[in-house]
Amino acid sequence: MTKIANFPPATLEWKKTNRGLHIPVPEMDEHASAPLTCYPCKAKDMQAIALPTARVPQWETRAVEKLQELLHKYRGLQVYLDICAQCGACADKCQFYLGTGDPNNMPVARANLLRKVYRYYFKRMERFAGAEAEPFNEEVLREWYTYFYQCSECRRCSVFCPYGIDTAEITMAAREIMAAIGVATKYVTEVVAKVYERGNNLGIPGPAWIDNCQFLEEELKAETGKDIRMPVDEVGADVLLVMPSADNFANTDTMMAYGKLFYALGVSWTTSTYANEGGNFGLFLNYQNMKKVNRRILDAARELKVKRVIWGECGHAWRAAIYTNTLNGPMDFLDPPHPVHICQFTADLIQRGAFKIDKTANDDVLVTYHDPCNVARAGSLLEEPRAMIRATCNKFVEMPANTIREKTFCCGAGGGLLTDELMPIRMAGGKPRAEACRATGATYLATPCAICKAQLPEVMKHWNVGVKVGGVHDLLSKAMIL
Ligand code: SF4
Ligand code: SF4
């Protein structure tokens, strides 16, 4: 098995070339310790999310059966496995390869871990013709568990592949197969179990959620002198807002910005203690849990009789939200009958002159913007956050062109990797984002994603980039005249 280089690769330097910014890949250290892996799941969490509590009997056979099932269900998966030309165009496009130098973190090599098993069982002619193939066994499972949980499912590699092969889909299939045989990570399974128990990823109980909302109302009163509400479980409100639960607890400036926004508009809104989470870690585990987590939001919307659901500042929440009609629709009891992201909602209102804004309120910072993978590449929201920043700030600078918009680098912790035991991988994977940010000289890094907001302050500190990380709505909040 390939080993991961010792961390940190402190000699990495970001170089300017005539093809944009470029990171030299670190040398692998042949004597490095064993590859980093996530802590394994606990039986109680697996039980709570309807997955096997231990490795199932005849797990090798069961895994191959699951692969066959997925090949039938997702024809794109079979196409991705069949058409790769092994050209290598994707090889240096993954932040985890750039950061670690581990060849198994090249997207093509990561995909080959599953492709070899696919060939062994389903492509015998290719196998006899000499194509690399191997049976599913303990050693292969260990490699899958390591490297499919060192992929953040960010899809950056797919932008550079001449065939559009999406390695994230291959990662998702591998994780789904592993989950079916009782193999998953503690972090991801624990988070999904918390959603079923308490309604949100952080496990905040309903009374604590309400307390936090009341505290934020007091903060808003002290700041503005106005009675700005943070409503919870209000039947008949116009809008159900499903933000990342971290906004209630950690990113409170963003949460207070939502309060100011609806106050200024005179629109009634609410959060739900049953579904107070936009994030959906089912996306990082298996289809059934993604569907079930998503369904809670529509159930809450029906229960509270709201007219519209808006998803807050979260990346993977938005990616999962886009699938809502397919997973649990139709959403025809809502207007519009499709998901709405808070940046779409706000940017549209700004354009229509709904707010009084004093841009000089943000003159103390030079702002740059990080496109979260799932907001930009997967969610097509490239212009809305930028329109918001331009409307609320005088000083805005973009990061280098080959690191933004659909080519954005992952923060290094998406896809279920935001867990302490992966810290070296997270810091290495965050290096490209840190260096692109450093190149701007910005003092405020705006991003509409709770995972990015948790990861990037650590990354910036680790790589000595002096920038504050915060939300896009936080800037509006500062500039809005109530
Ligand atoms: S999806 Fe992202 S993290 Fe996964 S291999 Fe591709 S570039 Fe790397
Ligand atoms: S760029 Fe596409 S075709 Fe080339 S190796 Fe990567 S996945 Fe395969």
C-alpha cells in the first residue's frame, strides 16, 4: 500500500507561472508512517441510521452485489468506469494530491481503486487482455476506506477531464458499497444519527436552539435598538429557513444577518426544531440516508404550513437541496416549487433595491471570495454571492482565475472530512486555497458555507495567512441601514 508523505510538507511554495498559479507537488517520503484513516463507525450510530452494525457475513460477495446494483441504477457510473483513457489530465488537479504528494490521491488513481474491482468481476475480456484488475478483499477494502475518505467529493477533477468523468460519483459509489457491508466512518455516521435524534448535525437540543435564538435577539436589540426576531416553530410563517446548525451556535453573525434581512423586508420566517439543519451528511454516506435527511425538511415545511423553503449559507446543503424534487418531491405545495438558496433570494432583492445599503461600513476590510465547491461547481451559484459582495463592499478582489468559480479549490474538509483525526490531510488539502488567498492580500475571506467557515480559519492559521473568514450575509448585515 502506498504511504502518505510526512506532514506538513513545509517546503511547498506557491509559484507564479505564465499559466497562472502553480503548486509544486511534494516528494513522497518512502519511510512515512501508515496512511491516515478516519475513526471507524460505532454500532449504535449504524443502528440509528439503518446500516449493518458490524461487517456483514460474506462481505466480499455482498460488496460485489452492491456494485452491480449501483451499476444498474446509475448508468453514469458504468460510463465513468469504462471510458477513462488514463490520460492523466486530472492527476494534478486534486488539492489532496497537491498537498500530500500521495499518488493514490490523484483522481485517476483514486478511481482506479474501484475500477480494478469492477474489471475483475464485470469486464473479464479486458482483464484477460491485460488490464489491471483485482478481487475485492481485505487489503483492497483498507485502501478504499483510506482514499475514498480522503476525497471531498468536490468534483474539481471533473472540470479538467476531457470526458467529464466525475470522480466524486465514483467516491460516492465506493462509500455506498462500504456502508452496505457495515464499513463507514465515525464522523459521518454520528452526524446523520444526530439529525434523526435532534434535528441537526451538531446535536443541539430544541430548548438550547430556542435559547440561542433568544440570545441572538438580545444581541440584535443591543446592536440596532430594534426588536428583530429569530422565530422558531412558528406555524403559518411565509418562509422556513434551513441553515446549517452551526449558524445558531458558531457563525452567529450570519444568523443575525438573516434576522435583519427578514426584518428589513417585513417577511415572516421561522426555523424548525424538527429540521434545523440544511446540511445533509447522507450525501457523504448512502442514498437512503440522503433521502431521509432531505425528507425531514419537506415534512417540517408541511407541518409549519410555510409558503417557501430557503436554504442558508451552506455548500453541501445546497447540493443535496437541488435533488429535493427527485428525492422527495414534488415540491408543488411551495412557491416556487423548487429549492431557493439564500444568496439567490438576497441578490435578487438587492438588485431590485429592497435595502438601504452603506458600502463604506465595510471599508475596514479588503474582501475576497471563496467559492464553496458545492455552491459553485455543483450548485451553479457563481454570480449571486459576487453581486452581494459588490453591492455591500467598496474593496473586493478576486483570487487567481485558475482557482475560482468552477475551478475553485476545496477548502480541504468537505465530503465528510471535517474531523480531527484527518487534520494533517485537511491542512495539506487546504494549502492551495490558502496560497490563492494570500496572493490577494485580502483581510476578509467571505464564503457561504459552514464547513468552509469551520475549516478555513484553521487552514489560514496553519499556513500563516492573515485573513478573517466569515459569511457573505455578514457583509450585508454590516452595511444594511435599518
Ligand atoms: S472529487 Fe475533488 S477531492 Fe475527489 S479526487 Fe476529484 S479533485 Fe480530488
Ligand atoms: S482526465 Fe479523465 S480520462 Fe484522463 S485520467 Fe483523469 S479521469 Fe481518466
